[in-house]
Amino acid sequence: MTSTTLSTYSSYLIVNRDMKGSLQRVANQGSVASDTKYYEENIGKVKSVDEFLGDYRLYSYAMKAYGLADMTYAKAYMRKVLDSDMADSSSFANRLTDKRYADFAKAFSFGSGSKTAQTSVQEDGLVQAYKDSFGAEETSIKSEVSYYNTKIDSITSVDQLLSDSRLKTYVLTAAGLDPTYTSSSYLKQVLTSDTDDSNSFANQTGNAKFIALAKAFNFNADGSVDGTAAQTDAQKQSLQLDYIYNESTYPSDLLADANKTYWDTKIATITNVDDLVNDNRMVEYLSTAFDVHVQFASTVKSFLTSDSSAEILGYTDVKAMFNFQSDGTLAAGTTAQTADQTSETDDAYAQKFQSDQSDAVDKAVSNYQTRISTVKSLDDFLKSNTKDTDTSNDEVTEVWDVALRAYGIDPDEVSMTKLRKVLSSDPNDAKSYVSQLKDQRYVSLNKAFNFDAKGDVEAPLLAQSEGVTDDYAALYKAQKLKLLTGNEKKTASTAADTETEYFRTQMETITTADQFLADKRLVSYVLTAKGIDPKSVKSEDLKKMFASDLEDPKSFVNTQENKSFAEIVASFNFDPKGQLSADPVGTVQQRGEVLSTVNSYMQQTLEEQQGDSNEGVRLALYFKREASSITSAYSVLSDTALFQFFKTTFSLSDYISNMDTDQQAAMIKKYIDFDKLQEPDYVDKLLKRFTALYDQANSSTTSPSLSILQSTSTTRISADTLLAVAQLSAK
């Protein structure tokens, strides 16, 4: 070695001291820049393994990036690697000793994303929204009742009543009429009618609902109030009970109380069985309280007035709760029910109602979960809401109803055609059908499912795609179990599994960068998975990174020394504003995987080019890169380059390769402290030893660095000085 030749260690230091600059110089080289640009622009167009293997420029680039350039010729072999299911520990790639193949397979996802109509998180969110809708409905009804009862006392004319849209809607809803199709002028004529006059407007409509509504108010023909108030307390209560009944879509506590009041009020006024059986609400109450299952009101009348009918139908106990004579009338001085009978009826109703209330929700949810799991297309979903073909079971399945109710959509307001358009739209496209509706309810409904434009089930859009999440889970566990054995490893594995379960579940709920960054547990998980100490990263720096433009080499994240930060940001499907978007999502490679592949390619190219001048520098750079991931002697034995580094570092003969594998492993353990491979000083010590002995083995003269290392003098030349000398010599 001449005096002008740099030692291996000096050459290594020159490259490693400014690794970012070294990699950038490689990236700027014409052929490297051209190949990288081609890869970045075309990998997203690949749809299959055949297309990938068929494009030699893409394929060879990726193979080199993962240190597999010498296997580029073996396409059949690599096809088996790429076709491997990385979630299956027994798959081809996972069974290979060389972890580079598994890393290569994980970097691509040829159709590995799970296609499902709903993820568990989407389903849970919809079901919870469905359950919450009941409370919201009850709150809304109470609010409208309160508003009405407060306002009606100050109403002095029919015009004043109808000018308030909330009051008008309340009145019509209570009467069982559609507010959309009843004009104020028409309603005014009804409310100002004299129901005692057969020729009045209300009576002439022939509609019992309009007639009842006219009787519910006290307006004169000119619209003024007849008396002191538009309604008496009794009229207000009656209208309130009707409003709660007509506006309720499920058996709420509010409805139960209203029904009880309705029953107690009405039963005291009934003088004939016909008064009861002709009131559907009364029949419903009776049927619920006593678990009566009959189809016609005439049947109810029959067992309430006939002992023989009651006995035949099995409702003798029910008949005993009423006091009707055989002709349906009541004996003089007798009421339809005594106070005790009414109280007993109310108790029976309350008990059965609560049971039905719980069953109604549980049944709908259970039915939904069972049916949604079988949905493979939009057609399946839309067809799942049809009546059972068995006429003996006229139950309507609640899949569509549950989904619509969850997001506050009335099934009567949306057609099948509209629903199909909504669910097959892209909510991220401002011009899509669902976006043009300008209705957040439909956007929320759309995002609760995973249907593409053709109505087929697709992989869900997540903050991190499923394959990427799997990769992070594997990296996290590897980091947490590194170098551990026995019970310590078992305990750490259980803890890692707990964190991974949290990570997987919560990541499905993340829709913005801010949400992710606000969850310190998730942030810690992701950083740890990439080998970064969470405590070493400031929250404000992470915010800047996620707000960075990955396409701008001068952006904050791209100027970080550690390329892993850019890879982390790129692994998320966020747009520049930090919102969840389909734009960053790739096909066979996600954005983060593309960046990781490019970074690996630059590193491989740098090491390869250094090896052209000095193979020792290449091995040193490789060892430095892999040191922290070496967990056992077998990690060294399974990697040709690492094994060569080991043999050179400790001056071992190539004949060691002829020894039994376990003997080789035992020898490596004697020389290397694997726990210390996480420590920079220890790694640097091994590097100095390797480079010195490499120079000795590959030079006719003693390496200067070896002389320094072997010197017994107390005077040493620092690595900084050595680098400075090396840089001066290189000029």
C-alpha cells in the first residue's frame, strides 16, 4: 500500500461521516437518477407479478435494493417469493433462512389487501351510531315537545301558529300527516272549521285525521283564539301523546310513558268494547301487555266478550282483566277496567315493553352483523333488505334499515337507485355523486362501506394500508424481542401483542395526521418499529415532518439525517393537508414502500460502488447498517457478508465454514457481545478492528490503522484526526 493510499477505515469514515451527503451524491449520478425516476413513475402501474417480472428495469431495481441482485435471473424462484402469504409463517418466503427474501416479499402486495364490505372498526362504528340514534331520537322528540308546549300558550291566532315551521310540523306529525304535502292555507281552513257543522271544511275532507286536528284546537272561523288559549291542557297532552307515538321509530322509554298515559286516559272513557278495538294504539298496548298474538281486531273483541272464545284462544286471563258484557257493553256503574286492573295492565306492559325494547335493538344488530359478513358486492347489500320469501315469516331484514338509521337517513327518503350511486361513489372526488349531494349523512354512510365504482367489494382505505400495518407489527415485535430469551422473551412477547392489538384497532379509526400524532401510544409504536427511540423525537418535529412535502428534497422530513422518518410519513395515506386520501395509495407498493425501496437502492449502490474500490469499505458499511438487527450468531451465519466480516475481524480461517453449524455459532458467541451491538461505541470498535485486519490481509505492508490499534503507546490519533488526514490526502 503506497503512502497516498487511504486505509480502509479512513475510506469508511469519509463515506459514513456524511452518510446523507454520500447517498445524495449517488442519487445524483445520471444512471442512478434515471433508473430511480423510472421506478417511481412506473411501479404504480404494475397490477400483477407477471407485469412486475416482465419489466426488467423495475424488477432488477427492486432486486438490487433488497440485496438480491445476484438472484435476478431466478424469476421462477422469485415468483414463489412474491406469491407468498406473509401472514402465513409456513409460506415459501417465510421459510427461507435468508431474511432478505421475506423483506422483499413484504415490500410488495400483489392483491394481498383484504377485501371486505366493512372492517370490524367500520362495523362497530355503524352499530354504535345505530344504537346512539335511539337516544338522539328521544332527545329530539323531547326538545320538540318542550318547544311546542312553551310556544303554544302564547299563540293568539292560527296565522301565528302556522308561521312557525316547527309548530306546524309538530301539529301535522302528531296528527299522522306528512308536513311536506300539507300547505299552510289548507291547514288553516281545517283548524278554523267548526266540527259541529257537517258542512265545515274539516268535515267535508272526510279525513278523520283532519277532523281530529280541528277538534284539538280552539280557533274561531276568523283564525282568532276562541277563549283564553289555543289549546287546553287536555288538548295539549293529547296532541303530545300523539306526537310521541307518531315520531317514535323504536320502543323508547319516552314512548312507553306516553303509551301508558294514553291507555290510562282512554280506558277510563271507554263504554263499549268497540271503542277499544277500533283504536289501534289501545290494541297494541293490550297486545304487548298480555302477549296477545291475533291478526284482527274482531278476534280481540271476541275473546274480550266471550268466555268460550277466550278459553279456545287461550286468553281467559286477559278477558278477566276487563269488564265487558257479552254484547260488548258495560253494566251500569261499571268501567272497562277497575283501578287495580288498569294498574296491573300497566305493570304487565312496562315489563314486556322493556324486554321488547332490548330485544328489538339486539335482534336488529345481530341480524345486521350476520348478514353484512356475507356481503361480497353492492348487489348483495341491496338485496339483503328484502322480505323473506317464506310468507309464513314476513320479517323484513334490517341491513339497509340499520345502516341508514345509523346516519340519520329515513329509508323512505332514499331510493334503491340513489343508494347505489351513493355507495359506489368516491367521497374524495369533489365531483362524485355523493360529494355533489352536499349531505354529510350520505358521506358518512359511504365511508362506512368499501364498494368501488363497479359495486365490488374492495380493500378499505385506511391511514396505513393493511399490508403496511402488518409490516410495522412485525418490525415492532422484532424490536421488542431483540436479544431476549426464556421468560423475559415470553413476557415481552405478550406485551408486544397487546400493543399490536391496540395499534391495529386504533389505526383503523385514524383519518387525519393530527389524530395519529395526538395518540402518543400509536406514535411510540411506529417509531419503535423503525428502530427510533420515541423519547429522542420532539412532538413539534413530528408535526413538521407530517406537514412536509415528500416530493421536495428540501422539506423538513427530507432533510433529516435518518431516512426512516421520511419512510414513516410516506407509509401513511394522508394528503398534504393531513387528511385521509386515496391519492397516496399505490397498487403493488404503497408510497412508503416505494420510498423505502429507493432508499435501499441508494444504500446498496453506494456500498457496491465503494466495493469496486475497496471491498473492505463495502463490508464495513454493510456491517454498520445491519449491526443493530443482529440478534444471534445464526444471524451472522445466515448472511455471507456478515460472516466474512466476522472471520476477518477475528482473523479466523475460512476452514471454520467446515465446522458443524452449532460449533460455528458457539465460536461466534465467544467473540461478539450481541447485547452491545446496539451501542455505537462497540460497533465502532469492531469496525476499527475489521478495517485494520482487512488492510493487513490485503496489503503487503502493515496497515497504518492496524499499527495505531496495536500501539502500546499512550499517545493515540483520534478518528477525527485520521479523517482529516485522509481527506487532505484525497485532494
